[in-house]
Amino acid sequence: MSSIVIVGAGAAGIAAAEVLCAQGHRPVLIDEAERAGGQGYRQPAPDLALDMRRLMGSEAARYEALHRRFAALTERIDYRPRTLVWAVEGGTLHLLREGRAETIEATTLLLATGAMDRIAPMPGWTLPGVFTLGGAQVALKDQGCLIGRRVAFLGSSPLLLLAARQYRQMGGEVAVVADTTGLAAKARALPHLLASPRTLLRGLGYMADTLRAGTPLLHGVTPLAIEGDGHVESLRLRDAAGREHRFACDAVALGYGLKPESQLADLAGASFAYDTDFRLFLPKTDGFGRARPGLYLAGDGVAIGGADAAEASGALAAYAILSDLGKPNDAAAIPLMRRVVRLRRFQRGLARAFAWPVAQIRAQAAETVLCRCESVTIGAVRAAMAQALGPVEVNRVKAMTRCGMGRCQGRVCGPALQEIVAAATARDGAAAGRLRGQAPVKPIALAAAGDIAP
Amino acid sequence: MTSVQFKRVAERRGARVVLTFEGSAITATSGDSVLAALLTHGLLVRRHEFGDEPRAGFCLMGACQDCWVWSGHGGRLRACTTPVVEGMTLFAQPPAARDE
Amino acid sequence: MRGASTDVAIIGGGLIGVWTAFFLARRGQRVVLFERDVVGAQSSGTNFGNLRLQGRFPGQYPLALRSHELWEDFEALIGEGCEFARTGHLYCAFDAAEQARLEAYAQVSQQHGVVIERLEQPELRKRFPWLGGRAVAATYSPRDATANPRLATPAVARAARRLGVEIRENARVTAVARHGAGFVVTTADGTELGCGALVNAAGAWAVEMAECFGETAPVFAAGPPQFVTEPLPFVMAPSLQTIDGSVIARQTERGNVILAGYPRTAADAVGNRAPVPPAKTLAAMRALAGLVPALAHGHVIRVWSGIEGYLPDMIPVIGRSETTPWLFHAFGFCGHGFQIGPGVGHYLSDMIVDGADPPPLAPFSIARFRTSATISDKFHKEFDDRPDKGNRALSARPS
């Protein structure tokens, strides 16, 4: 019997495991986290008195259902939490569990590795008190903490409003919700957003909530600086009319949509293509999630689609696996595929309504830090590129400047680096190249290798 | 000016855990992440290797790798994904930098 | 032939090609350098960055010592830095047999004027307290150094350019042929260039080019597994090597520890793929933590490998062609090219300009492959397997 390994116990991974179990398989489900649910359906730590039903709002039923379904699955799968897959070599996954390296063989591999926030650098963004927007939600859901007493939500994302609402609900003060995309651009994206009217309405509801609460809500802003002496004290920005504002705050939640955690897909041999709406290199799959024989990708780790699309794409990839093992079930798979296509189209609309601020990134001052791991400024990248025989492609820029060479391996700075390199060569993002992945996917201690060599 | 970063808005019912950070005792609750424990007591998680500037984590989901703290045993912990354990001794900087 | 001409055309913009271009230009030659990608993209930019003097192949010393002077003078010569650091090099033995081999290396090094200090326990620990107890003895060569390979090649290329060398990046050479007393070089865009002399420094593609002129060498491609740690407190001043090859490591001033090790893995030079098997990364992690216990808690953040050309006698081909006047080869550097790169450029330019045969290049003639190749002990020890298996050029000969 084939050994099926799923990496990632979020909505996509759980949905896939469920489909496979129903057909008599016992997949291995590997997850880095302590508790299943991924980022979107993250569960609070035990003994935390947190009203998740209230926090999840309209998504509460789905949240509860997913965890109920997962609880029913745990006995029927080989569930391995707190386990990092740090490398893939052919059919062998290299794991790190409880500080030790081990391996597992997979004849069929489904990666559902999720996403993280995409970040645009700006002056002051490395100050303590600046967190990712997703991080602001994790602090709340996982730990019952707000990232500050008075929080500014900045970026370009529908989740700015959602997170601000959750923070208000939990007694936090919201200094401002500031979106870099203008209202006109948002209006232009409306036709695509009608692909999911329910989600669109929910978003408009959040907007109304924000206004009702008296929170400043700005569209089309230009972020100027996050200021403070050793930690965040204020956010300075220019509004769409050109007026400068300073918002006192002790924390900033920063987010410009999501980017797939596609490092494992890269190591597992997926190929990538540049997506002009998302302005990211994304792993290539067929409509069912097949990346190459034996490798399947699902959820936000392959194409940003949100939790509902993740769930559907996880189930869809599981049907693809079953079909490739000789048990096709088109009746189940085809409607799922339609659903995934529709939900991802909606996200494509969102990517336009909440645009990656290309011009703002390209206009950043030389002193702005681009790579927070290695403290590489945008100016250092531009200077390296401007020399004779200077690099013109992201991997070479990394080699010359160390931008993207640190602990996070370009996860955080990668998308902005792409734009800085593209700007310096007067080309589009695709021509700047794609930062190649290398193991380990996350840092691993030398001690993990086990006993000292004899 | 605030002196702590995180604001706790949901109570913890777990066991009391005491750890130390930069020589000061911190009281946390079983189930807290190291990062939440540090930031509900202060503003700092670590000092950056290049220039000593303060850092306090960023992504909070184990991706950005900007919250590795030093353990008294010489090891390293990623604060946002590591639960607190009684008796942990943590530092914002490596031993050599602390002595200076 | 149509189009322009030059004195010397160099194929290959690796470290060897750019140093050769630099010295040729200093001697007044008009030089055009062709690089199929960008300068320093292959092993010149991905190697470990060791500038080691002790323990080299005996015949390499005149070349290595001249090279070392040039590295020491890099900034003045080239006009920008490459993180050159005179770190010293500590060569470690785990037992008496290894110590005896170290001693043999030390004597050769000393014959060539390299200063070697011999250290045994407990003095070794006292001097380098971060070193664990496993190393029983070591030799220390204070003049050995390291540099950043990612920076060196582009810097030399820029210096060559300032001297008038024309560097054509993204220029893939599709044909080379005799033309009159010289050659004509054709690139993928159809451009032709005439030249009086031709330097074959094409790395992975060098044999293909040599074969255009009726000679060959049994080069095969392989790469050492390498990794780098996060920045850690600076403790390890010298670069560090064990004679069994399990650890070749150094710590940069920023604190990252870089490791390379044996056995090397066969690579696909043309496809530009040099895999790093995770099992090798783990073995190297164990070996490094065993040698320097304080690093056990450090984290590896990235692995990589670079494709290097190896020859069965573990020494490169440098010098004039056996078949074709005014054709010169420099390839198959067996992982030693970084340190000797500047000297190769220096002596090769003398060979081309003066028509001389500089003695430091004598051991490296391609002529040695006219008869069956000598297979170095290292060749068996430092690779996964007989890496020459299936190698057309080598297996064609009786051995």
C-alpha cells in the first residue's frame, strides 16, 4: 500500500486527510504546530479562557466544524504534531521532532503548508511592536494577547478590518486602519469580488463596523514611518489627499496579503511561474493540485484562496491522489474543482482590490531596511546593482548583498526584494527572478543530527 | 510610555511557571509561549546580531525567525513557537555579549 | 571571417578567466572575455573561500605562494575588498596515524617556506579552547587566509574591465575554430570575433572545448556538501580542517560558520545541479559539533553545493595545448582553484605574452593525459563512489 504523507494540518491538510480516510487510507499528517488548525483556524492554547465563537464571528461554525472533524480523524490517521519537515530528497522527508532528525518515506506527498503575511518594508518596520497582521491574530487566538494597547493596522488587505474588529471586540484600542490601496482601485476590482458575494458582504460589514466604532479608516495612504525610541510610539503616514498624519500607538500590525510558504514545494521539485496579479512566483499545479507525479499541493501554500478554498483544494487534491491510485471519483471532485476555481478567482480580485504597493516599495529611501535578518538596506541593494557588472537577478543580488541570506531565507524580504531588483533593472517582477529555496526550510541545530561522530 | 508590549485579554487557568529573562524572574502560565511571556512583561525579546538593536519578534508564527532567544544552557529557542517551561533561563543576547 | 578581432579571447568568466584577463590587460593585451551566464556564477562564487597554504600538493607551492601574495595585495591590486582575512589555518588529526600524515604535510609546507606550528594536547586546547577533546594534534599555519568567493570574481572582473578588458556576460560561445594563425570565436547571437590567442577557462564546458582541438582530459563534476549557520558569537579565528576531510569550517567575522566536507557528490555540470543529500548535511553537522562542541546549539540555516571540475590525479590542467598553438587551457581545478586563481592568471598571462614556460605551471600540462592517468589516493577517499564511473574520457583508457 502506498504511503501517503500530508504536510500541514490546516484546513487543506485536514480536509485531504478526511477524504483519504473515508477511502480506507491511513495518511501520515505532519504538522509543525502544537495544535491542528493552521493559521486560519488556530486553536487557543489549553486553559485559555477565550471565546473563540465570538472571535471567529461569522466563521465560528466552520471553525468548530473543522476541529470536530479533525477530532474524529485523529485515531484514523498517523498524526504527528510538533514535527518540522526540513528537507525533501526524492521520496524521503527529513523531519525534526523533539530536537532530533529522523526520516519518513512518502510515495505520495501532499503539501498543504499554508501562507504567511507579505510585507512591504518602510522606515521603522523592524522596531519592537511591529508585527505581521497574521501575527496580531495569532497573538490573540493562540495566546489571548493583543500585540499592544493601541494598535495601528497598516497594509493592504481585507484582513486589516477583520483583525481591527477582533481587537476592538477584545477591548483593544485601534489607532487607525490604513490601507495603501485607494478606493477607486477597490471599486474597479468589484466585478471579480462578486465571485463570492457572501465574503464581499462580510468585508463591507467590517468596513461599516469600523466606521461605526469611530476608528479612522483611510484608503490610499502612503506610509511614511513607524517611529519610536526602541519600540513603537507612532505611525506617520500621508493620506490620499496628501495630508500628513501621526497616529500615536504602541503596536503596528502590518500586512499586504499573503504569500505561500512554498519552500517545501520548491525542494520537492515543483516548478514555479510568476503570477502577475499576486506579483509572486507560485508553484504550478494542474486544476486538481498535481505538481508532478507523486507530488500534490493544496491550500494557501500553492495559491492564495483563503480558508474555504484551502479546505476545498485539500479535498480536491485528495481525490486526485485517489484517482492516481486507481480510484477516481469525478462526481465528488468536479464540483470541488469548480468551487476552488471560484474562490481563487475571488482572491485574485482581492489581490487587485488590495494591491501590493509596487510604486511605494520602489520609491523607498535608501536607508530603509529591506532584509531584517541580515540588516541589509534598500540602498545597499541598489548600490550593488549599480556597479559595473553588478547583479541584475535576485539570487545574484542575494549573493552580493546578503539580502535574503539570513535565518528566514528570504521569506520576509523576498517579495520586496523582487520589486527593488525589478525597479533597478526597469523590468517587471518576473524578470527579477525567483529566490531559490535550499534546505533546511527552517533553522535546525547541529545537535539535531544526533550523537557526535565517533 | 508603555513598559510592556502585549496586553493579556483572556485569562489563563493553567499552572504557574517561573522563568528568568536577562536575570529577572517572570511569572507565566503553563501554555504561554515564551514570546507571550516575555512581551506581557516587557518590550524586548532579543538584540540583533548586527548593531544590537532591540527586536521583539515579528510574524509570531514561526516563519520570520526573528525571535530566537538564548537559553542559559547555551541552546537557542524560537520564542513564538516554544511553550514556557518552569525554570527556563533566557537571554536576549549570547553569553559573550552579555559579559561585556 | 567577419567582424572584430582582439589579441586574446577568454572563454569562461570564473575566477581563473577574470584573473587571466586582468593580468593580460596589465601586460597591454587587448582581451575579450566571454561568459555564458554572469561572472563568478558557478564554483568561483559558491566555493568555501579557503586560501590555504599548508598541506597542498607539493608541485603546487610555487603557484600557491605567488597566489597568496596576490590575495594579500588584493585591495591595492583590484581596488575593492573581498573580505580577505588572514585567519590562519588549523589542520587537525584525530589519532597518531593522522598526526603522522600531518607531519609529512608540514615538512613539505616548510620546505616551501610556509611557517608551520605543531600543536599537541593539552597545548592545543589551551590555545584554542573552543576545540573539543577529539583532536589529538594539529598544525597551524598563520599565513593562511580566507576570502568571500561571492565577491572576489566580480571584483576582479571589474578591475579587468577598468584596464580595458571587454567582458561579455550572457554570451554563450557556440563555436571555436582555427582561423589563419589565430582563432575565430562565435557566440549564440551569431557574432564572430577573431583572436590571436584563446584561453579555455570554461569550467564544466572546458573539455568540450578542448575536444574541438583534438585533446581531452578526464574531468568529472562533483560538489562538496556545504552549509552555513546563523551568526554566532565569534570564537573560531582560524579556519579549521580535519585531515579525514569530515570538517572544513571557518567562521566569518559576522559570526556565520561555514562548513564544507567530504565526500563530495557527483554533480550535473551542464544542468547546473549539485545536490546536497540531507544525510551528508547531518553527517557534517555531527562532525562539526564533535570537533567544536560549543557549536552544537548553533543552527544551520542553508545548505548548498558548488559544481567543481575534478581530475583523477587531483591536480588541474593549466598551460598550452598539446595540439594547437596559441590555445591555452586552465580547468579541472579539483576544488583548489580559489587559492591558486590569481597565480594561474599571472603565470598564464606570462606564458601567452612571452611565449615562456613559467616553471610554476610545469606540473599542470595537459600532456600528462596522453598516457593513462595516475589516480590519486584522494580520488578514492574524497568522493562518494568511484566518481569517474561512466566517465567517457577516463574509462576509454586502460588504467
